[in-house]
Amino acid sequence: MSKPALANLFSDLPTSLAAELVNVLVETPAIRIERIVSTGHCSEPGFWYDQEESEWVIVLQGEAQLCFADGTPPKTLCTGDHLIIPAHQKHRIEWTSASEPTVWLAVFFPA
């Protein structure tokens, strides 16, 4: 059995990235937890996430806006804001803060 390892979600934050940085922190058959770092990133035009699993997401730092294909009003998330995105609710990242890294914590779980 491995020993507990201390880590910090805010360590080694890049200030500029060519693409979002995704670190899988925990993965089991039932759950996946990711730290995502965005530096002004957004979804490609016309692209929609359509995920098999549900997702709980929180913005730990920065800001972002999520849009939904079903007409749900866009959601602007600031530090501390969180929401659940049900499986197969098509969504996209409209924008993320360009003035500081946006740090997300995403928890994926069965629908």
C-alpha cells in the first residue's frame, strides 16, 4: 500500500498554455477527479462536450462561462461557484479568464 502524498492544487500553475492542462488526481471505476487549468481558453467553434458521465465542477480560481446546447442560460462561474452537469447535457466553455489562470476541480461520476 502506498503512503499518502501531500499535493497542492495551486502549485506549479502555468501563466500561459497552448491548451488547457488536465491533471487526473484520482481515478477509479466509479469516479474521476481532475484539476483543469485554463489560461484564456475556450471550446472550439461548434464543439460541444457530450459526456457519458455526470460532472460536478467548481472554479477554485479565476472565471469562466459555460454555455449549453439545450437553451439553458449561460452560467458565469467565479471563484467558489459550482454546478452539476448531467450526463449528455451538451455544454461548452465560452471563455475563461485571460488575466489569471482559471483553476477548475471536476468530479466525474456515473449518471
